[in-house]
Amino acid sequence: MQLFKYTNLLAKLFFTQQVRIRVYRKLAAMTRHGINVADAVSYIKERYAKQRNLLSPVLTEVSARINSGDNIHEALRGFIPAEEASRST
């Protein structure tokens, strides 16, 4: 539970609309080229981790949720505004 609070705080501080749009565009480009969403999120997560980006824990949690069976909007729930999550369905 403590880890989720920490990741949620990071998301609120650093997963801004501009950053989310950049991530969404990367995901869209990768999936257009035949990479599945789980692999695309994992790839982006690894790049952020190598850069020591503060969003790395957020993307790690999103990746874990997707790998456990959640779809992308469910995996992002709690890290993005609720209206934005409902638009991705």
C-alpha cells in the first residue's frame, strides 16, 4: 500500500498532461507497427528506468497491471484523471 501511495504521488507530480500525451503517442506508434500494448509499455518503462526518470515506478506499476490482465485504461487508473481513463475505452 505504501508503494502505491508513493507511485500515485509521483504520477500526480510528474505524469503531467504533456508527458502523458508523449507516452500515448509512443504507444500509438508502437502498436501501429505491430507491437502489443504490454510489450510497448514495458519498452517505454525500461527506457525511463535507464534515464532514471521519476516516472519509472509509475510505468512499472502500469506494466505489472497489464501483465496481470488489465487493459490499458484499467492499468492507468489512479495515475491519470478519471475522465481521461474513461475516454480510452
